[in-house]
Amino acid sequence: MISGVSPDGTKEKMIGFSSVPSSASFGAQDEKKRKIGRIWEDLINQNLYWHEAFFYSIRFTKTLLPGTRIKNAEEMEDDIRKELPENLRNLELKVDTPDIDVRPENPRISRQKVNIYDDKTDKYSVFDFEKLTKEIPIKFMSMRVFTKEEKHIPDIYKAAEKVFTTSYKEQGENF
């Protein structure tokens, strides 16, 4: 408990993060529950294990050409390690490359017309499906690189930026 002064000037006891029960006080009998308790204690106290060293996102505005291959997270991690200085190549890294397919790619759909109802005018307007979806990316992808070593984030950032931007700039105007 932390002692404090309330707005009306009286002393009272307040709960603070430091008063969160430790894993030992949960009464856990087995090691698994104690480990979970320690993890929750760290999360509540914002003691993070992993730090984001790099984030980059890309919008695919055109359908990928047949045979176009996108590197997976493991390949990206290997490439990042190659770009790091020799003494940092064994750092613990995690690379995450989530992607989202945002809109349909079917070319037959793009030639269709779409009726859109405007409730204010009580009328329908006809639009080309292709024009409506032109600004919506076909796919959205990002790459995130995490490390436990905060002091090496600038080096990891430089290496990841080089790898990610180089890999995708090779694809041309799709990005």
C-alpha cells in the first residue's frame, strides 16, 4: 500500500502498482502457476521483455504478378542478421509479417456496376466497382522486428529498414 493525501486533505491508503500481489502471495502450489503469476506481475508493472525495433507497412495497390514471391518472417530475419554488425548477429530477434487481404481481386467483379442508395435524396446512383475500389489496397502487409536488447535498437532498425525496403522495391511500382 502507498500512503497518500486525498483531495480533501485527509491521509488515506491507496493501491499502487507496487502493491500488486507478487507471484509468491498468490498461494500458488505449483511452479506453473507461480510462473504465470510472475508474467502477470511483469505485465501489470509494464516490464516488457520484447521491444519493437522496427515497423514498416506496405500497401499492395495492384495484383501481384504470377510467380511473385514474398519472403516469410524467417527469411526476413536471416536477411536482417546478415545486415547487422558481426558482433550483433546472435541477438534474440523476432520478426512478424502479418498481412491482410483487403479487397477482392476478381477481375470480373471490376467491370460490374454498383448501385448505392442515398437515404437523404431517396435515390440510387450507379458507380463502377473498379472506380469505387481503386484507392483500396488489394493487400496490406507490415513487418515488425522485436528484440530484448533495447540498446541495439538503432542497429536493428538500420538493418531491417535496408532489408525490407530493398526486398519490396525490387517488386517495382506495386508498392
